[in-house]
Amino acid sequence: MKNFQILLWVFIIFSSCNEKKETVVVADGSQHPNLILTTESVSEIKSQLGTIPVFDKTLTKAKKEVDAAIKKGIDVPVPKDMAGGYTHTQHKLNYATMQKAGVLFQLVDDEKYAIYIRDMLLEYAKMFPTLPRHPQTRSYARGKFFWQCLNDANWLVYTSQAYDCIYSWLPEEQTKYLNKTLFRPYADFLSIETPQYFNRVHNHSTWGSVAVGMIGLVMDDDELVNRALYGLKSDNIDPNAKDNDGGFIKDKEGKAGFLANLDSPFSPDGFYTEGPYYQRYAMYPFLIFAEALQNKKPALKIFEYKNGVLIKAVDALLNLTDADGEFFPLNDGQKGMSYYTSSLVSAVNIAYYYGTQNPELLSVAKKQNQVQLDASGLSVAIGLKENKEKPFIKKSMELRDGAKGDEGGIGILRYQKATETLALVMKYSGQGLSHGHYDKLSFSMYENGDEVLQDYGLSRFVNVEQKNGGGYLKENKSFAKQTIAHNTVVQNETSHFNFDFATGSKNHSEKYVFDVSNSAFQLVSAKEANAYPGTVMHRTLIMIKDKALEKPFVIDINKIQANKKHQYDLPFYYFGQIVATNFKYNSPKTLATLGTKNGYQHLWKEAVGNAGSESIQFTWLDNRRFYSITSATHKDDEIILARIGANDPKFNLRKDPAIIIRKKDTQNTTYASIIESHGTYDPMKEVANNAYSNFSKIEILSDTSTYTSIKIYFESGKSKILILSNLESSKDKKHSINVDDQKYTWVGSYYYK
């Protein structure tokens, strides 16, 4: 056996020394590249090089990076590290560099790039059969080159593209050797040998199915392609098994594969149930495999699947960003991730080329200032060269959740005047698989791309090895996912669904009203009846642009109906410094935690007081802007000033502040608040402009199961009445009620005048 292996290596080396530069047609008759690049697109791109600025710039950058890597030499270390460690980072760099080298080989006709890929692949082929699973044992699905199969799938998705680019250049003996020794075993390892990873519905398994499918397309292996599309035929997964995030491994319907991962997590609107951070991560494999399928198996009409959901998903994802292009951190989401990431460059290019060539996508591509080096990137580059772009206008919109769009959703209210923007995001969706947070009816608010009232996001330092190997921190479960970490109501210091994944996954909130037909009065309203047994929560958020005020303000109504008395907490997580309050509070000399579990153990109680009146006001300064919350209260409501960071010995959590309105021993109640941005501070001139709230108070006039009426008082002396219909949301329904001996009659779900 050893003699045979030696002879085989001698033959391979001898063959590689006699490569020919001309294209070689492999035994099955197909010609490469035919995956992402094709022989036709390569010819077209070559004819345009030197005349398409953004494409030329991207190609030049790729050449510089790959040339530097070639000069440095090939490094294929024995795997040992977690995310962020040396071996992890090097293998990640290897697959990214190989992918770029493949493109360069095709576009600039320099054989050194093919040689680099070949030599790298031969090193991997030599190593792969010798490797057990990764020595780091944390993952539910350990990989070979990486600590989890997810990263191994990344490797194969990118490397498949490089392999395709040199497939016809390699001698047939080498492709057979690589297919048999490295690529087919790798595909089997990710799928057959790791079914708990592969045969599920999750962003992890999307990468897995795409990895298997991509290499299957390169090798013309229909068995692998079908496995990628439809999952494993035999399902031997323990139905009670969970992954590292506590999510059940098996999809509840037992379906798996690429198409199942299109069917189940995506709504008809293109919203991905795990949230925008993981949608951003999953869009690359979804779209790159779709592009490959379109090139090699056009009869599938993959871009038409589920009414074109992949193209819709790109539009949805771009709308799930703030004014700076950063994704709203719904569920597990790292702040700062934006549409400038490479996966969104690919997504925008592919959506433009295979969609309707929407000129608004070109304006996003112009900001990204790079393109994918294929036909889709060429199309975008030509569109930019010809100045076809139009501004991408982010609109107020509802994005439904659930495969059929019937599992709640995300409501986004927006205001824009010149460069001044305000955005409000309300979450009333499903659980979001294992990356979901327990925060029904939560919301966040942004001004000019800055967070005003925040969603904490995830607790993780991605690829920072010193912080738990770059993986999720324990505080992600003990705080970031808990309900108290979000701007929504908490009952009895217990998280929604008692922090139980199975229960949360069975339920979703229900939209009540989403109406943005009047840009001066935009409303989103939803109900949650399952987070706490016997309790129904109904939240309504309204963005109002009053002619007398410079900026819009928000009215926030939280109506709670329960079958017995409880304690309720409503937190608002803000940034900056407190400027003024109209309630008294005491600050203890020694800090204590707000509670002992469910996230409360991570909150310091910095001050506490009672409302003392029927309306409180809280003003703070952040980013040189003044903000105020004005809330209707009972005199004995407790007001807590809290700060994240307790019981955090490794300083994994940010030390962000919050104000919490607590109602004790209460059965049915309603929170009513006004949230506003109302002034600025100039530190150079030391001048405060409009530093006081525009409102004097907010008052609940009446509150029944049928209607809630509220009066807001402006500092100018005027007032407005808001009446919400709590049971009938029809826009055609006629209403008539008496409030304070005055009759109000209207049509629709609300009255405001």
C-alpha cells in the first residue's frame, strides 16, 4: 500500500510539471469554469477590462492580496485553535485567497495563480485523510480544519469556486485524485458523517448544503447536488438533540437541504426568521449557490423559487439597516455589521443581475465601491459607469415572518427630511430559531444612524480568541437573550415563555395594525398572548410629525390584561448622560443587583424612587442631542435607574444604562409614553438649543378592554386626544365613545385630533 502511494505521488508530481496552459476538456465532456464564472462570462469580462473602473479597482486589489500571499508561501497548519486563533485564521485566509486566485487565473491568464491553488489543494488532500475531528470539543458538530463544521463548509464553498477555475487546467489524474481523496470525502463528512449539522433548517446547514452542492456541481456529481438540494434520505438525528445555542437540531417538519432552508426560514417578504445579522451571513451561500445552479442547471429556475424570494430577501435585508447601512441587531446580532460587508457586495450584485436590474441597488453598490468578480459584478460595474444608479430609499414597511407570512413580523417606521432621519423598529415575530431572543413586542429607535433606544444585540466578541475563543459568551444566555435586556414588558422578573426554546418556538406575536399610509401619522401595533399564561400584552407605537415641531415624536402604548395581579417592568435602554428628571430618587452608597436571575442579576440598581405624580419626565443628552421620555404613571410606580454589568467578572457586558418603570401588585394596566428628540448642544459655542421637552405631560383618560384614550399636553398649551380601538382593527369600522363627557366618532382603528 505504501509503495502504491509513493508511485501515485511521483505520478502526480510528474504530471504537474508537464501542465499545459491551454484548456483541457475533462473526461465527462464539461468545460470549466462553469460555476460562478463561465467560459462565456470570462470572455466578456476580458473584453471589458480597463474600461470599467469599479471592476478594475476590485480586480487590482484582489491581485495585490493574492500576490502577497503567493510571495509569503503556502501555510496549511495542523488545526488546533478556536475562532480567532492562528490555525483558524490561516485556514480561513487560505480559502479566501484560493477563491480570488481562481478568478485571477481566469481573468489575467497568469498560470502562477493556478499553480498556487493546485499546490494548496495537494497539501489539503495530503492532510485531510489524517485528521480526526477538531481537537476543540465545544461544538455540537466539530469540523476537520475548524472547530465547527460551519467553518469547514465555508472553506468548501469558497474552495469549490477556486477548484472550478482550474479544473480544466489540471491533468485528469489530479482532478480524480483530489475528487477521491479530498472533495468527495469532505462532502460526505459534512453531510452523511455529521447529520446533526447537515440535516436541519438553520444558517449552519445552509452553508453545509451549499458546500456539498457547490463541490457536487464542480465534479458533476448529481448525487451530491441532490443531497444538497433535498437533504439526507435517511434521518438518524436524535429529535431531542440540541445545538450549542440550545436550539433543537431537527426541523419540526423533518425537512432539510437547500430548498427546505429557502422554504422555512424565509417569509414571502424575504425576511429571514433568525434576524438580519444571520440573514446577512446566510445570503452569501444562498445566492452564490443560486448563481451556480442558474449557470449549470438553469431548468431549476432557482431565482423564481418561492415567488423570487431570494431577490426579495436582498431588498428586505437592505431595508433592515439604519441610516449608516448597519443592520438592526434583532435577535443575535453584532452591532456595526453593515451592507459594506463582502457578503452583501455579492448579494447586491447577484440581485441586480438576476433580478430586475433595479437602479436603486446600484446606489448601494456605489457606496460599497467594490463588486463581485463575475458576470453580476460586471453588470453592476457597467451600470455605475453609465450613471444608471438611483438613490435607495429606505421605506416604512412591514416584513412578515414565517414561511407563509403568518407568524407576526417586523414593523419599521421611518421619517426622512434631507439628511435628518428617524427610524423605529418593532419586533413581533416568531422565535427566530436558536438565535432568537425572548423579547416579544420589543422596539429600538435610531436617529441619523445613531442608536437612541437600543437593542443590546448579542454577547460575543466574534473571532476574538481571548474572549471565549471568539464564540458566544455565557452572558448571551444569562443576559442578552433575556427579556429584561430589551425595551419591552417583563412580568414577575421572568422572561417571555419562561426562557424555554420549545415553547417560544411554538408561538409568535400577532400583528394588529400596520398603517403608514399617512407619513405624518405612522402606526404599528401587535399583540402577544402566549409569553405569559393568562396575560395579553398589546403594544402600539406611533410616529407623529406635528407641524409645530421640528422633528417627529413617538407615542408608545403598552396595554396589559391579566387574570391576576403581577409585577411589571418596562425598561428603556438609552445612551448618554442624564440631564433632568421631575421625580425624586435615591442613589445608594453600595450597589446591589436588581434581581438574582433571568438577566436581572446583571443589572446594578444605581438609583430608585417613586413617580410621585401622574406623569414623569426623563431627559438625557447623547451625541450632542437632547432626548426625553414623558410617561403617564401612578404616584406609587417605582422608577429605577439601572446599569448593565453586575455579576460580570470578565467584563463581557457593556456598561449601558436604562430607566425602568415598575408597577407592583397590578392586574390590568397601561403604560403610555412620549419619546422625542428635541434639541442639540454645541460644545464649541457651549450653547444648548431646545434643551427642554416639547411636552408637559401625558395622561390616560380612560382605559377599557375596548378602548384606550390618551391626552398629550404640549408645552405650547395645545393638546391632542388619541383613542385606540383595542379589539377592532378594521380601517372601515365605525366607532363612537364618550370620554370626559365629550363624544368622539371616527372610522378606523384610531382617533387622533
